Amino acid sequence: MENNTVLGRFAPSPTGRMHAGNIFAALMSWLIVKAQGGRMVLRIEDLDRDRSRSSFADQVMRDFEMLGLFWDEGPYYQQNRDEAYEAAFKKLEERGLVYPCFCTRADLHAASAPHRGEKLVYPGTCRNLSPEDIERRESERKPSWRMIVPDEEYAFEDMVQGPFSQRLDRDCGDFVIRRSDGLFAYQLASVVDDAAQGVNCIVRGMDLLVSTPQQIYLQDMLGFGHCTYAHVPLIVGERDRRLSKRDRDAALDELLRIHGTPAAIVGHVAFIAGLIPEEAPLMPGDLLGCFELGALNSLFPDKVQILWR
Ligand code: GLU
């Protein structure tokens, strides 16, 4: 494939059926990539073995297809990619960028994408343990593994949000790349897979904006190229509240019951997000004709959230 081909991705975690929020993010990803004549990869992010089920993966693929969100490559999975993650981990370890961490809270959200409001700045407690300390503590419990961050600013230009930057030491802290149970964390797996699969255009929910500087830093340390990014507003149930099980009407089976057809669902989501001025049944391919890539940074009056209705 030529280097300048835009390659985007759908990266669902197979933990349940789709809902309005991930339908919207997937729709935006497809539109932004296709408006550039690009191709889509489907990657099932089944890193977290406890939460992922293959029946959900099959279901999520059927949901994507039903909604006209077609992919050109894949499906790829994460469960059989340990060798690639291990190789990247080793590379970082050899550069002296990784250390064991014995703090218990460390594992909590390590393998899944951290969502808005959950970001903790790790204070570096285990960064300077002596070899003796490490040996003693390793006999008590298995450590997780953290990546040392520099006191540098990581900045990028987001297609929707505009310029965004973080001082990794102050805003993030050393972050987990491998959990104490041996599983590789979302940040590492996602960066390794994007590079291996040739992904160069990442469109996803606003909740992952804060992960992007860490991912750019990982790309730099692993010698991978950078991507373009678009972080789209989250669809929320009420102000500042993520869609949840309480929002039954936003779940795909319920959306089908209420709206009748996939096109009516896509049209409804596109309408409440302001992509079309009047609600009408439409498939993603129909939306492409009126989608203006250049207007992306002024498309959403509220770039953070869109109220579900
Ligand atoms: N698998 C993540 C999710 O479904 C998306 C991760 C990403 O887009 O980087 O929330």
C-alpha cells in the first residue's frame, strides 16, 4: 500500500452490544477516513480476557455491518498478539524506561482504555526502588510495569479539538504498560497494533484525548510514526454523565425497536450530533456526500459532549 493512503480503524472492545455513543464515534471515524479516500481496519480490542467474549465480538461485527459501517481490512484481534507486545516491552525495558511497581491501585484500569474523570497522576512511588527492595517485594507479590515519562510537553493538533498538550510528568505520571497479571495494558497494545496495522488516522471519543500524549510518547520511544487524530464529543445521558445501562433507549436493540431500521438509527444519531439539519433515514454512505472534512473543527458547538435524546 502507498504510504500516503489514509488508514483509519474501528477498535471496539467486545464487551456488549453497541450503543448510541460508540455508533457515533464509529460513524465519525468512517466519515473522516472515507472523506479522505481512505480505508478502514477493524480491530477487536479483546485484550481484557475477563471482559471480552467471542460472542460479543461476533455481535459487534454484525452491528457494524448492519449500520453500513464497513471495514476494508481485518478483523484483527489482540488476544493473539502477545509476542508483538512483548517485543515492544523488551525494547522499552532495554532503553531503561520501564520499572516494576508494587502499588496495588495500579492495576485497576490498566488494560482498558481509561475514561474521562478517571485519570490519576502516578506520583512515582516505585520509580527509585533499590534492587534489594525490588527483590524483596517481588517475593511478596507480582508487580505491574510502568513507563517512565519525561518532564516534557507532548503536543498535537486535533482535527476536532484543536491544539492539545500535556506535560507528561505533571498531567499523567509514569503509566502502566503491563499489568501484574502479565497482560499488556491498553496504551501499549493500542500503539503497537496501530503501527503494525499501518493505521495513521485515529478517530475516537473525547474521553481518550488525555491518552494521546502518552501514546505519542510511546510511538517516539518505539520508533513508530505519528498519526492524525480527531477526538469527537461523547454522547452523554445527562450533563457530564456517560451513557450507561440506565439509558436503555440508547442501546442498539432498543434503537432498532424505536426507529425500525438501521438507516433511521444512523439518521437519528447524525441529527442529534448536528451532522444533518433535519432528521431523515440515511446510511453512512449517504452522509458522505454532505460531510465537509474542512469544517470539522467548527462542526460541534459543544466539542466535549452531545446530549442524548
Ligand atoms: N477499545 C476502545 C473502546 O472501545 C477504543 C480505544 C481507541 O480507540 O484507542 O473504548
